[in-house]
Amino acid sequence: MAPPITLPPFWLDRRAHARVLSSPIAATGSAHMTKRTALITGASAGIGKCFAEFYAAKGYDLILTARRLDKLNEVAAQLSSAHGIKCETISADLADPTAPDAIWAEITARGLQVDVLINNAGYGMNDHFTTYDWAAHRDFIQIMVTAYAHLAHLALPGMIERHYGRIINVASLAGLAPGTLGHTMYGASKAFLIKLSESLSLETQGTGVHVTAVNPGFTRSQFHTTAGVQETVDKMPAWMWMQAPDVVAETYAASEKGRAQIIPGRANRVTAFVLRHLPPGLALSLSRRRSAMQDG
């Protein structure tokens, strides 16, 4: 008979971490239970609000942040009443480089901790690169790239120490697609988030922390109206669209499984597969034609 297999201590530790409950209720001591708390940026509308609704229904307490405090307070009151959860709000403009530190200081001052970070704040700039002054691009990079990385950097030490954490970075199918005419910075920012999430997922393996990038395609929300492209995207066929709650549900499942990346929806997965296998020159040529048609 073969001798029994003895796993080395670090593998036993990894397996123990993998068994950490995904429930929003977690043990912090033999006689004390505490609820998990999710911090969601850009939570006043769109996919961010859907994330808030989903996690509230799961029983998580929430910390919601966005620029519009009145809207945040309205969402918080609705979710607290509907689900019996605690919902804190923090007004912040992530275009300000000091905003992530200020958010974290406020969280600490209120005696809260972040178990789940959902980096969702964002918007689009649909015109050509030189149409905007540099200040607009600087703010875009601050919100769409730097703030995401900064908040993850603030969240990770505590998550690793507690052997539990989830970070979801809302990227986009655009981060996997070739460049476009217009929307110059958008795809580039989303490509950064995908690579950041993949690297952090590798760095946190075995710690109980999962880092996931979600890459939605066309999703029904306020995003396209805000970006000024609603009329254009409304011409897209219905099968290309997903509803925001479906995107959120698929993302949650992927995060709990520890997947580094998720592309919600079958049509989007097929699109991503095709994009990955097209010769780069052909993919860029097709993108140029499609962008020119939309401009026209």
C-alpha cells in the first residue's frame, strides 16, 4: 500500500483560506458575528446602483460613494428599508487625486472595514483625442485608472490580513477590442484594468482574496446617455444588449469562484473570442470602418 500523502503546511493553509465562507456573515470570534461590508464607487446610478441593490439583497452592509450625495442618500434609504442593512454614504469626486485617501480616512473614522471593493465609477469621452483639452484627459485617467489602483492598494492589506476580500474592477469588452476612432482613452483605460486585475489575482492567490475584472459589452444603463452616444448605440441589434442586473449576477458568481476575468453574456464571449483570433491588422481595419460608419 502506498504511504499516505502529506500536504506541506503552505498547501494546507491555502486550502483553509479557500474554505472561507462567501456569506456576508463572517465569524470574528467564538461569540461574535459580523456582517461583510462592500464599498461601491459610482453607486448613485447605472451598474453601480445595480451592484448596490444586488449586494444589499445578499445581506451585505454597504458604503456608497459618488459625487451626488443627495442621490446616494436616496439610494441608501431605499436599500436600508428594503433589506434591513446598514448603508453609509460618502460624497467624493475621484477626479481629485486626494479622494481615495479621503474616502479611506472617512471609512476608518466611522469604524468600518471594507471586505468587498467594487471599483465602478466611470464615464466615456466619445470625441477625438485632440477635441478635449489635457485637463479633461487628466481627470479621465485619474478617475478611470489611478483611483481604481489607489483604492485597491488601500483595500488589499486589510483584506490579506483578514484572509478574506473581494475586489471587482468594472472594465469593458472595449479593453479587449482594437483601438477606435474617438473614445480614445476609454479602451486604453479598460485594458489597464484587465491587466491590473489579472496581476493582482495572481499576487493574492491563496490569501482568501479574489480580484476580478468584469468586461461588459453593451449594457442597459445611464452610461451611454451620459456619454452622449445613446442615439448611436440604440441602432445596435437587441441580441447584443444585456441588462445590468444580469451583468452583476454573473460578476458576483465569477468573483466568488476566484476568476481573474469575466465576460458576461454569450454574445459578448463570442465577440471576445473572435477579436482574440483575428489578425491585429485586420481587427484594426474593421474597427476603423465601423468607427467611420458611426461618425458618419
